[in-house]
Amino acid sequence: MTDGSLGTCILKFLPFQSFIHNDFWHKYVDIKIDIDRLNETGRTILGTIALRKNKVPMVEVTCSSLNTKYEDDSVLGFRCKGILLNHNTLETFKNCDKKAVLKMEAIKLYSDLLKQESIQSSSDLVKFCLLSFADIKKYKFYHWFAFPAPTELIFKYDDEKTITSISEERLRSCIVQFLYRKPTPNEPFFIYDVNKGIKLISEYIQHRNKFANFREQDLNNLYFCCYDPSGHDISSPPGWQFRQFLTYLVITSPALAEQGIKCIRITGGTASELQFSEMRIYLPKHVSNVNSLSSWVGWESDENGKYLPRLTSLNNSMSPKRLAENAINLNLKLMKWRLVPSINLTGISRTKCLLLGAGTLGCNVARSLLKITGINLKIPMPGHPVGQGNEVNETREILTKLINLIQQHDVIYLLTDSRESRWLPTMLGRFYNKIVMNAALGFDSYLVMRHGFQRNNIMEAEGDTNLSSTVIGGFHKINCCDLGCYFCNDIVAPGNSMKDRTLDQQCTVTRPGVSSMASALAVELMISIIQHGDAPAYYRTPKSDPYAQQQEPEGLLGIIPHSIRGNISTLQSMVTATVRYANCVACSSLVLERYATSGQNFIINILNGSESLEAIAGLHKLISSIDEVNNMKDTLDFGSDFSDDS
């Protein structure tokens, strides 16, 4: 705090720190969008010098700082005025001349102040500038506070000493009564007159006739007081607001120029903690024109002492997606109170889902899962040849990307609009042991199903009720690893379903409610799987339970079916289960082994038709045997008819 040990010492000041409450930015976003728009001229705002014990003086701004009248009592302290300078682009915020901005705004602030007859309250002497850029799309706010003070004005003082004399009890009593009356006066600076008690600054300083200020007063009877809540003892420098107060005296009071004035520094957060220290401060020459002050300082430094802007990200509290997430998370957490105490929310939150298809199904599932990342990807499909040369290379790049995406996610949703587009993700999902959720739509019907998989560590659940070991009469159990896929009931490989089709046959024409119902069931089924990992599926066996008295085993959230087939024209749904087919063209071991051996070459061959899925899966033998039976039947029928005609 001192420079040198002899004579008077140079007075140093403790810089301000700032704190912006989040609600300030919430409110400013509305003002920026609806009122300010492209306006960069600046907006007057209010701050608060907090009345609390801090290591440094603190100025806080809240949503009420943007009001014309500060009505927020959540932060106790002295109200001060400043200006918000918001830039429209990040580049102009970064590239603007900070020194020039500070000088221009400081001169403007003091010039506007001196146009008044006198100050309305001494808190008007604490000035600040808030430079900002509001990235509203990303909910990021760049900001930098400045508390202007001229560098040309050097203040010196005699040693500071604590006031403890009993004779100063009247001083203490007057100050306590003044500061802690209701409502709290907005006066961090005031004058203690030995004969008259506490007086306001405006009673001594008039701006129209500066040379009359303090001309008739006996300075020996006057104490210039500064309430400094940040100070703990006289060893710490006075707060930065004291520097702004002294600057105001130099500009407005020529009678005090190059003289020593008696000052009292008041520290402490409450009346019982108040401490008083006295020092004599020597003011420099009078400054008649504030424009003559050419160099200004006051930009706030960060916690590392560097003079850099700060960044506040409010994505968690302002983003509509995050707000929706918070609302859903609240709903889920409330479930644990009473309804489902053992639900595994951690498993749900860490599950990564890949949605293939961005039509009505994809959008509805995404809305339930709150997905935000979109990828433009064309899924290679059987029956849609890729040709040779560059087309093959492009297809290989797509395959690499799709395979990586499947490996990086836990759950794969098949939500595309054609049968053949589901083959490759089905095969890859089974090969990489992923949970595959399938939803398909008809005009008034839907199918929602899960594909079989081996249990993995990701799907370990807190609420597992060991459904895998449950055996119950009247039902047949199919273990999760033995559940069939979308293609297990087919004996024909997928092909080009778009060929020779009219527009209404190429598109998924469906009643409006079907997609919403199917997507909701798909998400709910996935949540149940997460709770129980490799839960088996059951289907009823009427012969063992002819009266349907037995109930299907339930998990934490109810039954966990293999597939759900619904029809809204009859308002009915049917729960079914299918065993994995040994000759399935998508999930059979024959197809998976072929992919493990040949990789992308196998897929390219299937796309171009140089290899047959039916042959690889062994379906050609079944088809041949069926054809033989049909041919035999046709021959016998033809012979019988011929005989009758004869």
C-alpha cells in the first residue's frame, strides 16, 4: 500500500471484482431480441456494491439492473450506475480498441454527471462500463467490466491509523445511525462535520459554481468518509470506489486542490463489526475539463491477474433442449420417490442411441429421447446396386461411417421407410451385439419389436429382477439371445421395394396417430430393456393354460415383450414372440460368419447381386423343396383334371 518510507506515501487502491447473476442474461436476451436489436449505442444499467465482507470490493448485477428503477432487495448494498455496451458480432467485441472505449465512456459518464446541478446520491460517483457480446444462439455471453479512473491523478497520504479514542464515540454513533437506518441510504460517501454531524456530498458540492465548493468551510472540521465493506483492517488498500470519489473531488472542487483533506475509512459488514481509520490525503491539481484526462485504467483482471474478457455459458439454463431435459429429469427423479424407487436412471442417461431414419418415426422417437445431432447418411440396401469404380469407393466410405456409428452407440433404432434399408443395420447390430429397436408402419397398423442380443456390461441394471430365470406355466420362454429379428419370419431376401411402384406405394402412407403410438412404444420398450438387460420374452401356450389364468412375468415397468403389433382400426394390440431363425438372411450365424470373413466386400457383393443372401443363409434349399412340392401338387391336380375331362 505504500511506496517509500519517508514523507507522504502514494495511495493505492484495491480493484473491483464483478459478479453477474444468470438472471441478468436471461432478461437481456429478451431486451436484445425485442428492443435493442442491432442498436450498439449502449444501455444504462444499475449495479450493487455488495454490503458483505469480501477480500475485494464487489459489484453485482442482476435482472433488476436492467430496470429504470432498481427494485431487487436480494443483494444488499449501494446502487451504482453504469453502461452496457453490447456488440453485434464477436469480431467487433474482440477487435474494438479497449483503451479508446474506456476513455470515451469515462469522459461521457463524468460529463453527463456534471451536467446536473449536483449528484442525486453519492453512489452515482461509482461508475462502470460492461462490454459484452451475447451469442444468443449458443447461449454464451462474453463480457468485460471496467471501472474507469484516470492515471494522471496521483493521490498521496499520511499513515493510516485506527480511531479508537473514547472521544470519537460521537463519530461512531452518528455513522452507525446514518448507515443502518431504514431504508438504507444509497450513500457510500458522505461528510462528517464535527459541529453538524453527517452531511451529504450534494450539500457541499454544486456543479454550476465549482469555485464556491468548500471555499467557506473550515476543512479542519470536515471528514470525508468512505464506507468500504471490502476492507478488513487498515493493512489492506482502500477499495477502488474511493479512487473514483477522490477523482470527483479533484474535478469539482478547486478549493481542495493540492491540499490535504481528512478522510475516514469505514470497514466491516455489520454495525458491531464497524472499524474506523483516519488518514490525511493530499489531492493533486484541479482538473477543470475532464476531457484533458487522456489516460484511463480500470479493466477488470481475471483470477490469474490477466486482463482478458470472461465467458459465461448458460446453455444448461437457457437452451430449450436443456430446459426440456430438466423437466423430463425432474419427472423421472420424482418416480423414484414413490412409484418406482428402484428405477435405474443412471443407465438411462448414459445410454447412447443411434436413430436411423428421419421421417415421422425418427422425429417422434427423437422428440422422446431429445436427440440433437443429425447426420446425412444414405444406407446401402440390397437390390440397389452401387456399380463399380468411384461409386464403390463412396459406398465403402459410407459403410465405414455407419459401422463406426453403430459401434459407438448402445441402442440402434430402425425407423426407415423400406424393408431393404433395415437389412444392413440389422445384420451389423447383431454382429456387434447391440440392442436393436425396430418400428414399422402400415396405413392403420404398426409393429414394434426388439432384436435378440447377448447381455453386455453397459446394460447392467440396478432394478434387475432376474427375469431370465423365471419359468411360469402357460407360457413358453425365449431367451433374449434367441429372439428373432425383423427378417426372421421371411424366406425371401429383401430387394428393391421401390421398383415399379406408384408414388402412394413408394411413400409410407399412414394415419396420423400410428407413428406417435409406435415411436412411444419403441422408447418405452427400450427403457424396460435397460432396466433388465437380457430380459427374455414369453408367449402364451393355450394348451397348457386353456383359460388364460396365468399372467406373463413382469419387470420393473411391466412386461417386456418381443414384439407388439397394433391396429388402430380395431383399437387392438397383440404381443407376440418369435425365435431366431437359423436361416435368417440378417441375423443367422451363416450370414454373420460370412461378414466376419469378408467384411465390406461381402456387403458390396450383396448390394450388386453377385452373391445371394438366400444362398448364404441356406434359404435356397428351402425354396427349392417348396417348389418341388408345389410342382408335384400341380402335376397331380393336372392329371386328375385331365382324367375327368376324358
